[in-house]
Amino acid sequence: MPDAAPLTPDMLDQLLDAMVSVAGEVDLDTVLDRFVRVSARLTGARYGAIDVRDAHGRSITFVRTGQAGALAKALRDGPQRPAVLGALPAQGAHRLADLRRHPSFDGFGRVGTPTTFLGATLHVGTRVFGHLYLAGKPVPFTAADEKIAEALAAAAGAAIANAQLFAEADQRETWLRAEQAITTMLLKGVDAEDALRLIASTAREVGGAETVALALPGVDGELLVELTSGQDSHHLLGAPMPTGSRANAVLMTGRGMTVASLQAATPVAVPAMRAFGPALFAPFRAPGRGLGVLILLRRVGGALFDDADLGTAVSFAEQAALAYVLAEARAAQDAATLLDERERIARDLHDLAIQQLFATGLQLETVRRRAARGVDATELTGIVDDALESVDGSVREIRHIVHDLRDPDGGVGVVARLRREIDLARTGLGFAPTFVATLDGSPVAEGDLDEDRLDERVAGPLAGDVVAVLREALANAARHAEAHRVDVRLAVTSSGVVVEVDDDGHGMPTGPARRSGSANLASRARARGGTFSLGSPHQGGGTQLVWSAPLP
């Protein structure tokens, strides 16, 4: 095979400029594209490509430049065959005057014209990153072309390593920003289920996954997929993760893991998981407490999750779990504070109003005894006046205390008060009910302007009635329904407000039952010209409460 003369000074200058050009990039896609283009240009090839391999030797990226057609398709498909890979040396380059005639390139016969070929292996550190293919030069490639390809491959290897480090650093920063956002929102007091949904959706977006699932322990401790998001996620919702499954092992050990392909894995405890390829399992765990498992899923044939992905995802899940536990603790502390305040008011009721009434009773008893002895009425009138004044004071005191009991959050909007009632109900139910508020048909997010507009429409005594309705409904669900799910909906339109509370419990009792609570809710509805209904709309049981009233 003929060789050209050594590299000329002009060629060396061009090579140096090209190496600097390739090494100066930090974006991986740009590095690959520039590497292929300058390799083809400096060697005179009409076609160039780089075939990037994963840790298992699979082709995951193919970047090309130049002519297309049969040659491009042959080079794109050919690298999947071990014979072709065996023809490329681990170090250096491989030249062919006509690739059609080389036995290792069997299958390239459909390339109709003689085709020159130059191939080289690209390393990043000690790992084979991919292979460079150059073809279509009008004359055979030379030893000088080999040197150019080898030099560019070395420069590209260093540039790719830098680009990967930059990408990993950028990815870590993205995960850290996500952790901070999650922590901030949790500590602001968002609903528990909303918080979990936010954690899952953020992990899917930042982790580059098509689907995410969050498996949480159920009532009996068995892991169940409680939250999903993304492509084909509905097939996973409610799926159990039995003992021996990967998710269960991650929860028990507290160590994350990756799977190259769930479709090809053996065994797979959840058949629906076989619809996915690469998977990442991260423990959703706070210190000393396993809360669940965060599962990121990619499509079949998608890019594998690497060690860097696993490390950042595990760190994110741990920080999110810690923030979630802290938010739970804060919610419990707020609930305890509220209970302490109500106990204080009860003490005030006893110490002030009741004691004052008792003193009034003693005064009236004095009047009765003196009247029996024939004491002058003028003297008794003064005692009666004092007693009446004491009664008036007691009434005022009772009104003040009852107002505090009925409206401890006079300056707080109705949506925030409903969220607090839902958080308080978590202890009795064993889980947090879901809550959705809408204004004129549009969902209301916590803290946005629509929440303020909704609070303006439902205010004063009407807001107190709405809170009382929800409190009674949640109390009934906790006492009688033995439900596993409770859904709360608040809908406000220009015509009125509707409160709906659904549970999946036992449904309406068939025998005699205490009805004072529901009678009170019906009375509130009638007093406002509204409606109240209580029924079992679901075939499988459950109870639905609907309370409505027009706006004032």
C-alpha cells in the first residue's frame, strides 16, 4: 500500500489548529461533530463517522459527515458485527485500499464502487469510547493520514473526557438546584401527596427518564407503586413490589442500583416493568427510616444509567426524603400547637365563664334565701342587678371564646384553613387525603393569585361553614369508613361553592346510626339556601358527601 511523504509543516499547522479546535469544546455533541469533520477534511475522506459505544459494547451514538447512500448505511450497520470490530486495532489505525475486498468486512459488497477506508479506535482514558471511520478518499489513505487520525483521536479523547466531566458537573448542579427547590417547597408546608408528586416529576425531568415511579409501603408494609408519571406510567400504578424484588432490596439495604434493561432482566417481579429498558432504583430514605423507593425508567434501547447518574439520584432522593420528614414533623408541630391553643381556650372557658356563672348562681341563691326571710325588696334588687350584670359578662366571655373556637384563623384564607384540616386528619386516617381546589373550573395552585381570589369569594361565615363541613366529613371517614383513600374537592364559581368528599371505605351504614353530624351539615346548607347529600356512588362501596351553597 503506497505511503505519502511525512507530514509537511503546512499539514502540521493544520493538524495543530484542528487539535486545538477539537480540544477547545466542552459540549460532547459538538466535540464529536467537530472531530469527525476535521478528520475527514484533513485526510481527504468524502465520508467520516464516529461510532460511540456504551460499557457493554453497544452502539449508542453515530455521528457522521459527508456522503450518504449505500456506504453510509453499510458503515452504520456494519459496526454491530464482531468481525468488523476485530479488524480495528486497539491502538493505531487500520487502512484498506478497498474495504470490499477485506474478509473482515463481509457484507459491504452492496457498496458498488471501490472504497478506500481508514479506521481508528478512540479511547477516553483506558476505556474504548468508540471507533472512527473514514472512507471514500479518491486515492488510498497514507501513513500520514494514519498519523493525522491518531493525533486527532488522542486530542478528541482528552476533549471528550473534559466534556464528560463538564456534563457531570452540570448534571450535579441541576440535581442540587432541584434538591433546593424541593426542600424549599416542602418546608413551606405543601400537601404531602403534592410534595411526593413534585419529587417524582422533578426526578424524572432532571434524571432524563421517560417514566418515574415512587413505591411506598402500604398498610401491611408491602411496597406498592403509589405515584407514577410519564410514558406508560399508568400500567405501573398500584403494582406491588414483593419481597425479593429489586425495589424491596433497595429499600431494605438503603443502596441504589441500576439495571441495563428490565426487558431482558431475569427475574422481574412486576411484569409491567418489562416494557422498559434501563432502570435506576434509588432509596427514598431518611436517617433511620425507609420511606420508599424512587424508580427512574427509560425506554427500551435508551441510554444506560451510569454510576454518576446513580450517585446524584441517590443523593437527591435522600435529601428529598429528609426534607419530607422535616415537613411532616413541622406539620405535626403545627397541629400540636393548634391543639394546645384549643386546650387553652377550653381552660379559659372553665376558668372565666363557668366560674363567673357559678358566682352568679351563688348571688341568686342569696336572693332566694333572703326573700324567704322577708328581706326588703330594695336590698334584693341590688343583688339581682349585680347578678344580671355578671350574666351579661359571662355571655360576652362565652361569645369571645366560642368565636375563637369557631374561627381560630380569622386572618387566614379558606384554602389554607382547609389544607390545615386535611393535615390534621392525617393522624386519624393514617394517610393524607388528596385536595384539589378550582376557581371557575381552573385548578388553584398554592400561593398563586387564584388562591387569593378564591379566598375573597369564600370568606367570613361562609368560609367557617365550609371548614366545618370538611372537618365533619373527615372525622366521619376516620371514625367509621376505614378508608384507604379520601379525595377532597373544593369548587368555586360565580354562582356558588361546592365541597365534595369521597372515600373508598365501607359506605353508608345499613342499620341505625348517629346522624347528628350529617343533620348539622344539612342544617348549615338549608340556612344558606344550599344543598346537602350523602350517598354511596361507587359500586365497590365508599361514601360521597356533597355540600353546596350560593355565594353571598
